[in-house]
Amino acid sequence: MSLRYALLGIISKKPVTGYDVVRIFKEQMIYFWNSTHSQVYTELHKMENEDLIQHELIIQDTSPNKKIYTLTDNGRKELVDWVIGQPLKPAKIKDEFLIKTSAFHVLTIKEITQLLTEVIEREETILQMTTHWKDQFKQSDTKQHIGTIFTVEYGIRYSEMYLNWCKWAKNYIEERFSAQFNDNTLT
């Protein structure tokens, strides 16, 4: 159900197309929520049927027509009620790489270091993109961007922590098992 409120939050800031919603969702919520393109559009359709959002159809000659979504009064009320009235649940970590990490004992040292290197490269790219994205909001002093500023800062700090952890793990493997740094498993 949180997808609904993430989308309502995005649409509450300014009128957007479905494409914009998907793009903003992937950029701004990468560290704390994920969803597929089809899940987003399905939820947009449900929210419109429930009078939480509405759209204006823009007819275009050279491109496909597009829908511009805006929040209704009912949508704004539901979003506020959820933010203020819904009790917070404990944060959950749902990280596929941590599941893989718990099975490192069946891999070779080389395979482990390769996986860690790939994750380090991924996180360095994400950190660079998130830092660049944050620069767009540095000078913003509008209330509209406060949540974005806070979540992008969380993303930067999370990515830095993840990078440090992966580098530590790679260093740990290389130092502790350097004598076995061939195709041996950890066992």
C-alpha cells in the first residue's frame, strides 16, 4: 500500500505525466522503495478510479497523447491522513545482495571478490548520480522540496555506508585469505 502514498506524494508536488511519475519514483526513491513500471501504472489507474488523482489529456500531433496527473482534494486528504495518522513500522532491509553474501561460503575467493567489485562499481555510480541530483536542490529553500532534500541525503549516506562495507569486506577477504587467493572456497 505504500506505493500509493509514494505516488500521491510525487503528484502532490506538481502536475506530472505517468512517465514523469515512473522516472521521479526511480530517481528519488531508489534507496527505500522499488516498484515496476506496470505496478506504478496500475496504481495510478486505481487511484484515479478512487478519485485520489485526476488527469488532463493532452492531445499531441507528433507524439502520443499524454495524461497530466494532479492530486484531487480527496487525494491530498488521504496523503495527509496517512503521513500523520498511520503508525510507523520498524524499517526493514530487503537486500538481495545480503542474501547472496550469506552464501559466500560456497563460492571461490575469486568469485566473492568479483561480486564485491561489481557492487562497489554499482554503488559508486549510484552515489555519483545521487550527488549530482542533490546539487539540483542545494539552493532550494521551498517547503515543497524538503522531503526530497532529506531523502536524497539519506540516499547519499546509505550509498557511502554500502560502499564502505563492500570495500571493507573485499579487503577482509583479500587479507585473510590471500594465501588461498585462487579458486579455493572459504571452507
